[in-house]
Amino acid sequence: MNCSIGKIEREINVDGVEYDRGSVYERFGQLTDIRKAKGKRYSLTTVLTIIVMAKMCGEDTPSAIADWAKNHQEQILELLRLERPKLPHCNTYRRILAHVVYEEEVARLVGEYNQRGEHGEVYAIDGKAPHGMRKKDEDGSEYLLSVYDVEQAKVMSQVAVGRKENEITKAPEALKSVEISQKIITGDALHTQKAISAQIINQGGDYVFPVKEKQLRLYQNIQQLFAPEYPKPGFGKIPTDFLTAQKVSKGHGRLETRIITTSEMLNPYSTWPGLAQAYRLERHFQWFRSGRCYRTSNEIEFGITSLSRTNTTPARLLKIRRSHWGIETGLHGRRDVIFHEDATRMTVGNAGKVMASINNLVIALTRQAKFRNTAQARRWFAAHISEAFLLLTSPFSRLW
């Protein structure tokens, strides 16, 4: 059944809940529910909606989610139009997360939902190991590879890769499901692969990747390109096309100076797909205490990009490269520190992977609700539960 409010059509489900087409609430109803109808007390949409609302309000474990729902039982029953006076037990949430929903479907739901609306220019690709998923008999943790919109705090795609080294083979799958035309893909040195670079170019995007010794020939060529010259007496230096930019940042007792030098001189000799510039990035760090410098360190990074010098100055390239770390602070850091992902034990079935996708969804929802601070957003929604429900059933433009 549907009704019209102005120019916006709303749906009404069998419980009498109104929601907009394309909303998170509607998308939950499209997920596969492998349970049999007999004995099923709560719909998959109801259970997942309660989980996401509880996450938005500051709860992270199935037990805490169940307690939160019980403490707000009257309001939740009214919002979800539930006739049954009791809400799910914590074991129901565990079972749904671990065995009922397909983690690939949930990850795809979050990615497709986040690909709507506004987007930033830089997408960072990187893997994370949610240590709460690790079982006692396993040697290491399983990694989840994400394509992350740094500016809008949206996970555009997430795939399970197993071990860290499998990111190389799974990255094409993660990128294929995302519209990256006119976007810039950044990554770490693991993703500096010809096949990945070619795919990005073929999809209409650009890349900025660091280069380390694993790409030995490319690394040596860039290193030699930027090596200082010491000409013999009577011989001049070889002309170069080097351009340089510098940025100084200060904060948290540290002074950081970043100097980038770019060149196009390697382009005619390299077979790397789409190569437009090579760069050398120097980072100088000084730590201060009581006004005195007590420690210093230096780093040098070599890298490549498909961004042409015509459209990308060294200063812009320096900014793009630095923005890659937004996936660590904006996604991985938030999931660990604010959502306690590593500390929350979710080792049964697909529970850990599904919860990681839900964490991605909540981060994007709070950001699109105009909150920059996710912890602050969770505290606000804890006092405004009805607004959290509206966020799941209505488009953002109607609320904020």
C-alpha cells in the first residue's frame, strides 16, 4: 500500500509503519530471510531496525541492544507498530546477525545506499581486521576491505578478503561495484598493482599510490629520478622538470613539515597504466615538550599518480595524498574507539562481518544528519529516539 504526501510517495507495511521508498527501512525488507514462517515472532526488518537504532543511540553488543530496547519498550512498540508486548531477547539479535542474514547482502545494501546523495572527490581503499571476529583457533584475523568516501564518511563498498595479502585480488571486486568516474582512488603500497591501476583508469577514475620495494623496478626508477646529482667538474646538471610544494602542520605537540616534488620525466619510459607523474614526498617530524624539541624523525615516500600536471599541482597532490589517512581516522578509528568493534566479541557465523557493515551504515547516517562528531551524534540520538527512527524511514532532505 502507498500514500502520497505532496510529491513524495510513502509506503505503509502490514504493521502500519510509514516509510519512504529507498529508505534504510525499506531496504531491510528486501534482504533475504532464511527463517521459516512457522515460529517466527519478529520480522527481519523489525530486528535490524532495532539494532541500528540502538547503535545510533550508543549501544554496541547484543546484550546492550536488548537492554536498551527493553528500557525503551513502550516507545519502540509505538514506533514499529508492534502488537506483541515483548521485544526480542539478546539471543535473537545474535542469531539474526550470525546465521539469518547474508553478510554480502548487508554489505551491498550499505554500499548501494551510501552511493546515493553527495560524494567527495577522494575514495580511499584499505583493509581492516575486526579483532572481535577472531576465533581462538585462528592464526590471524580476517580482513574486510573498504572503499571509503573520505569527505562524506561513506563506505561505498566492503568485501571480505580473508588474509591481508588477499586485498590485491579482492580490490578489483570492491572497485567494480562503485561508480569511480572522475574520482581519485588512494591506497597503500599493497594496492600499487598494474591490474588495479588499469581498472581504475578503465572505469574513468584516477589513482594516487605510494611505491615501495615490492615494486622493485618502479621503485628504483623513481628513486634514481629524484636522487641528488653530483656532476663532475666541467659538467652541468641534467635539466629536470621538478615542481615542489611544502605544507607545515602543527598540533598535539608535534610540528610536521611535508615537502613533495613531482616529475613527468618517467612517463615515456614506464609501462605503468595511466602514469602521469611520479613524486617524492618528504615528511619531517619534530616533537616538543615545554617549548623544546626532544625528538625528530624523517620519512621519504615515493609514489605515482595518473593525475596530470595540467590539472593537479604539487600542492593539490600533497593534499590528496594526505587525505588517504581519513580512512584510518574517519572509519577504522571510529569503529574501534566509538563502536568498540575490536573489543566486541562476535565470533559466531557472520555476526562480526554483519555488525561491521552496520557500523559503516551508522557512521554514514550520523554524518549525513550533519554531525561531524560520531560520539556526540550517538549521545544526541539517545535522547531523541524518534528522530533516529525517522532517519531510517525518511530521506535526509526531509529531516535536515
